[in-house]
Amino acid sequence: MNHELDYDRDYDNEDELSKKSLKQILQMSLERENEMMKTYLITAERIHDNEDLQNRLRNFAEGNAKRSRQLMDELKDNV
């Protein structure tokens, strides 16, 4: 492990994220997850000749939906 990059090795909190910064990061991540989910679903609906790809895209969208719910919980509970 490269300890040069281990910013909190001395338990110094100067590089710690503020609540506001953390909230912004989580909100931006939530927006990205939602956009990807929509893109996968729209793409899956437009594919008519490859059912396997449709299913994989829908599975990707389900994964995004789960991460979105987790991010919403983090925003609600911790920020």
C-alpha cells in the first residue's frame, strides 16, 4: 500500500468531506443512476430482434434502481 496517498493515516480530519459536499456527491450519483436506468429501459424497448440483450439491459436498469434506492436512503438517513 502506498502510504503517501493515505490521507487520514495520522487521523487528521482536514481532508474530511463536509456534509454539504457529501450530499452533493450523493445527489449527483443518484441523478446518474436514474439517467442510466432510463437509458437502459428506453434502449431495451427499442430492441426488437434480440431478447437476450433486452433482458440484460432490463437487468442493468434493475441494478440502477436498487442503487438509486440505496442512495436515497443514504441521503435521508445520513446527510
